[in-house]
Amino acid sequence: MEKYRTEEDTLGPVQIPVDALWGAQTERSRHNFATGVKMPLEIIKALLQIKKAAAIANKKERSMAAEKADLIVVAIDRLLALDDAELRKDFPLVVYQTGSGTQTNMNVNEVVAHMAAKINAEIEILPNDDVNHGQSSNDIFPTAMNITAAVAVVRLEEAVQHLIEQLDQKQKQYWNVVKIGRTHLQDATPLTFGQEISGWKSALEHDLEYLKELNSTLSELAMGGTAVGTGLNAAPHFSSIIAAQMSEVYHFEFTADSNKFYGLAHHSGLNVVHGAIKTLASDLMKIANDIRFLGSGPRAGYGELKLPANEPGSSIMPGKVNPTQAEALTMAAVRVMANDAAIDLAASQGNFEMNVYKPVIISSFLESTTLLEGTIRSFADLMIAGLEVNAERMEELVNHSLMTVTALSPHIGYHDSAKIAQQAEKDGTTLKEAALKSGKVTAEQFDQWVVPIEMTNYDK
């Protein structure tokens, strides 16, 4: 049987597993809120880093005894040195708890206090009075939200850049490979596959720029606002010291020079940045769908691309290859779009001095960045890197296309060109045969005017 110890909080005694580093408030939350995913460890680590910086700030501002501040720092360093599996053991709380993240903040306070007691029991470290000194859940949790989100976006940017580089290689490799264009799912004039790829690459370059431009809005930290934004019980330079420390730890320029009432009550920055992530997801879905449709077949589809065979595609059909990386990426994109709706709604909620949907906002945000970062890298390495063209199929479709008739239009007019295309479709002949039959074009003129590669205006 599991052994327990008894601790008390303001509501009375609580039985806690004897080896747990958490305390009474964590234990209550563990039982009161038992549904859903665990609070992301990125948030836990950020809260630990902020509390470490807070202890240093309180020491500098002489609002806490040096021996207490130093012990808190040592205890937090001990926790941050743990691997994720070990760290998770003492941070069991879920996302769906109080909307301010208070229980998770108290979980961190209690664990740090108990770790400090294990290191040096002679110096009493209290969760609320010491570890939480100068802080409120209302300002430290949104501070952790912005920090983890900003760092996650930087990692996502790196993944997007990696995919751009892979596409750039394919663009150069297939720059002069002619294929048929398609608009409205109908045949259109030719382009090169390199040109088509360049459109995909440019979309991602724009998305990357949007992320970089918008991510700076996450640099504003709510730290120092305490309960309602007034900064009650925080030392004068407390927040600026923490912001400087966070900038050093996370290699991102954070600032405490912000409106604290905004920082507690609004999450506009997270909302707008996730909007750019949703835009990225939309473009990724378009690109992945284009690739998997162009690779459909190999004999009953478009068949223009040869997709890498990463694993057997079917449990019943031998030899089948499926566009699994595209499917994983598009599913991740769907999840990101759903998360954007959740964040949008959550950012509009909460009353008066505080938004109380904080945990679901940051959980959704981090899920989006994690999903896209991973699936983008896999898509780049396991789909794009091994992608090849079926040049014969591309040439066949170009030669059988009726829309190359567009090259005749400047010479014989739109009307006569349309009649030639329609006649070729009706008779089931090639465009050249129909053109010659019309008497409007000679064989020499046709070969001179209808040159697919020149129709693409590609830069040699």
C-alpha cells in the first residue's frame, strides 16, 4: 500500500504520497481536476526559470534574505537538471484546471520548497512566502506562456527554413522540366516543375517572414503585474531583472516594459502569432495536397511524381505506396486550424482584470508548434528529399494537352484557336492534326509557334 504524509493548507489537512515533492494544493488539484493532457513541461520549465530569476531579483532588491534566495536557486537548478521523465513525476497536473494556471504555479512553488528542504532543511523555504515572493499566478503564468510560445515559434521557423531549403534543391533540379499546368482542375498552359515548386517555396518564405515579424509581440512579459496589474508586493526593479534573465536564458529579447493590465487580461500576441501559424498550416496543406495528387497513381492517377516508398502502403494490396508524409502533415494542419479556433475563442473570454482561459491557450499553441515542427521536418526529409519526377508522363500530358493552343492565339486569333482545340477534342486527335486540318496553320508554323518550354518563359 502507498504511504502518505499529512500536510495542511488554508482549507485543512491533506494526505499526500510520502515521496511526492508537491504539497497540499497540488494534491487537491490532482483530485479536483483529473481530465485531459498534462500541463506542458515547457511551461513547468519556464516557471522554474522565472522563479529562479525572481529569487535573484529579490536578493538584488534586498526583499529576500540572501540565504533563502540562494537556496531557491540551488533547488531550481536541481530540478532543471532532471530529464523530462523524472521532472514529470512531480508535476502531475492537467491543463483543464483553473483558468489562471494557479494550481500549476502552486505545484511549482511546492516542489521547489520541498526540494529546498531536501537540500538544506535548516533554512525554511515556504511555497507562498518565499518561492512565490513578488509574484502572482496572474502574472507569472502569462509570462511563462509568452516565453514558451516565443521559443516554440523560433523552433518552428527553423523547421520551415529546412523545408524551404529542400524545396529549393528540387526547384533547381527540375527548373526546365516542362509539365502541364492546371487551373480549376482543368488543363492549362505549360509551366516547368521548377516553377511550380518555386510557388510553393515562395508561400513558405512569406509564412516564415510573417512569423518572424509577429513573434516579437511575444517579447512583452506580464511579470511585475502581480494580482491585477498594479504590481502590488513586487520590488521596484523586480520585473526588469527577470526580463533580462529570461532574455539570457532563452536567447530571445524579452522586455518588462509593458502594460501589465493588458498582460493579465489579454493574450492578443499569442492570438495573432497563432494566426500566422494557421496561415502556415493552410499553405502546407495546399502544398502537401498538390504533391500527393501529382503523385497519384502510378497508373490510374496523374502519375507525374514518384513518391518515396517509406513503408508498405497497404495491409491487403501488395506493392502499394501511399503519400503518408503528406497525410501526416495535412492532419497536423487540420489540428492547427482547430487550435486556432480554440485560441481565438479563449482569447475573447475572461472578465475584467484577467483572462481565465490561459492554460488552454498555451496548450493549444504549443501543440500546434510541436505538431508542425515535427511533421514539417519529416515531410522535408522523407517526402521532398526523395521526390522524383516522371518526365515521360509529364511530356505525354503536355503533348496531349489542348491548351498549348494558347500559343496560336496571337497568330490566328482566339476564336480560330478555340475552334481548333474543340475540333481536336471532338475528333480525338492531336492539337497539331486539328490545326493542320483547319487550314489556318502550316506544319512549319505550328512547330515554330507551339514550343512548350518557350511557353513557360522560364529563365535558362
